Amino acid sequence: MDTSANVYFFIVPVVVFGPLFLWIFYTFGIKELIKIPEEMRRKRRRDVQAAADFQAERLRKRGTEAVGLVRGPNTTAFGFFMQGLTFLWFATLIGFFASSPPYLYADPGAGLIKLSLSHAGQRRLSCSKKSAAELAKLEPNMRARQSCPRERWPVYIELELDNHKLFARSAKPAGLSRDGPSSFYQKFSVATGKHRLTLRLRDTDTSGFGFVTTRDLEILSGQVIAVQFNAAKGGFRVSVPTLNEEQS
């Protein structure tokens, strides 16, 4: 009798309160965990609608037949004619701009002088040696006995033709530390005939010029004269093509 009373003591609360407990647990627990967020539902609906619209538009353009059986609009005689007309129009347009309008590299009856060079100026500060006391204050990997600042001076160039200054410009060194070369590129159209070309370059803070070159030239029609610079080979280099080089 006592055993059956104990059994009922456990079964009755489970039968009476079990369903209520499960309903509360589902409503406030599991349901929220398995519930799909509204934003995700709206996104799914938008994706489904976009796919349906794409399929409908695809069928509208290709016809109502099955996709594998559709011939397409460009397989007709009119479609081939329009394709050919379009290709011909593109080919004509490309051919026209490939040859027209004509481009002149130099004025007729004149020559061309091209100034193209890259040169690094002198260092702003000369190298110096550190004392033993100065080296002791530095980290072991930074104890270089000689210190050479990297920054360089700008390069200044003048180009003079028949005592008339055609070009005078200064270029700053390249690089974040201002330790790279200064570059120049310029073209000058020059009348044919005999001329005297003078070139000057300054790569320090002095008032004079470290490199000066004077060259007498006879410039022909269509001739291209290149002006370059190489400090190791003495400075300016003026390249005048011969008649054979121009004809080739």
C-alpha cells in the first residue's frame, strides 16, 4: 500500500503539470530558438520573387518554347543582316580612326630636339664619422661609424639655342627621402638650318653650373636629335642621327 502511494505521488504531478510545463518550455524556449528571423524570411521571399521574375523575363525574350528548342532571334535572315550591318559599321569606324585624322610628330619643314635625362643631384650634407661616445649611445645594430644623409639637391637644367633660352627648369629628387634622381622630358620643334645648342646642368647649391656643353648642329627636316646625360661619361650627350639612320 505504501509502494502504490509513492508511485501515485510521482505520477500525478507529472500527468497534471507535465503538459503545462512542456507548453511553457516550448513557447518561451524552443520556439524562439527554431524561429526563423523575419528579415531572413523577407530575404528568402525576395530571392524567390527575383528568380521568378528572371525566369519570366527569360522566357519572354526567348519565346514560350522549351529552352533547348528555341532557335533565338538572330538565326533569321533579318537577324543575320542586322549583325552584318553592325559589324560593318564597327569595322568602318575603327578603320577611319586608325588612319584619320593624320597626326604630325613634328612640324613640316622642321626638326625636333628631345631632352630626356635622369640624374641624381649631390647630397645636401656630406658624410661624417661618429665618435666612440656617439656610437656607444646607439643600439648595436645602428652603430655605423659613417653617417651619410640621403637627401639630395634638386637638379637645374638650361637649354639654349642660338643664345635664346628654350628651357630652364629645376626638378626635385624622387623618393620619400628625396634621395632619388631628378627626371626631365621635353620636346622642342626647331627650324631647319644651322644652330648652336648650349646645355647647362647644376646639381648642387652653387650658383654656377657643373656641366656645360656647346654643340653646333645642322638640323634637317624631320630630324630628331636626342639630348641625354651621363655624369660618368662627361655630362651631356647629343645624338644626331645620320642620313642612313633616318632613311631606315
